[in-house]
Amino acid sequence: MAAVLLIEDDPLVRRGLELALSRMGHDVHPAGTGEDGLREFAARRPDLVVLDLMLPGMDGFEVCRRIRAAGETPVIMLTARGEDTDVVGGLAAGADDFVIKPAQPAVLDARIRAVLRRAGTAAADGAVHVHRDLRVDTASLAVSVRDEPVALTPTELRLLLTLLRAPGRVFSRSQLLQEVWEHDYLGDSRLVDNSVQRLRAKIENVPAAPEYVQTVRGFGYRFGPV
């Protein structure tokens, strides 16, 4: 049973999602404001946060940034409009995935389970990969750049490992959506692009001129140097 913190200001939506997700096996803790959500987060340290974007007072962007500053707990953001500015802003704040409202409980449950699988099964071959200044130990899931540890979210780590294990192979956005996020709706390619940007900001010496996660224009991304 996963502990899920649900931060949603609409009491009907909050109660409906709480009941539905509880029936699906999650241990749901609701909060109605960003401030209350952060207090619940600090007290409970949930496995995952489902976070509404449009909150009174402190909005979802700021809540997400504060959760991300406190650690690598996965965040799924709920957005009513699904507009690019909202989605991109949420992803830039550190969200791992997003769901357009009104959120269907079955869809949200599937996204929750996929994110938690990423958090729990990112490891695998036990190898140590060293590329220039970058070192990735897949047994301990430790990543360092120039011998300094780098904290990656489960999504960023799985994205890096997917690319790292096939150096030189070009992955399309749809392939990465399937490998990393476990869904393949191409409209969600923003997930890939924004996660790549966040990953580059953490591991690249010069994020604007990446050595490791390279763009292949018109196709997707690959791990270099080849």
C-alpha cells in the first residue's frame, strides 16, 4: 500500500479521488491548500504526491518546488486546462507526470503505479558506468559528476539509465515515453523534453552544450559520447 498525499482544494473532487484511490489500494491523506499539503508532507513523508495546480494562496507550482527542494518524492500534477504553459511550468517545477482534470481515477491510479515502479525498479544490471566526469553505479543508484553526488528523481534516473544502457542509440520521444513513463500518448512528449532539460541541468558541465544527453534533431535523444 502506497502512502499518497492528495492536495486538492475542491472538496468534492478531493473526496471523490480520496475514496476512489483508497478503494484501489492506496493509503490516501487529503489536504485542501498548499500550506496544509506541505505540513502533511513534512509530517508523513508520503511515497507520492498528487498535486492540483490551481490552489488558493500558494499555488501548485510553488508547492511542487518546495517538495522537490526537500527531496525526491515523486509528484503527479493535476491541471484543469492542460495548456502548454501550465504543463511546462509544472514539469519545470519538478513534477514527474501530469494528468488533465477531470481526472479519471483509473487513469490516475495507473500513473501513480507507474511512477512508483520507476521509484522502486530503476536499478538493474549492477554495473558501474563511467563517462568522462559522469559516474553511475546502477547497483546503489548513485550518480556523481566530478566526484560530487548528484540527486536525481526516480524519473530522471530511469531516463538516464535508459539512455546510458544503449550508448549511441537514438530514442524517439514515443519510445522514451514507453520505456520511462509507461504510456505512449505522443501529446505527452513535453514530459520527455522537460525531464531531459532537468537531467542536463544536473549532470552536464554545460547544459546548453550537452556531452551526455544529446539531441538528434528530428528524431529524439541519445547518450553520448558514442
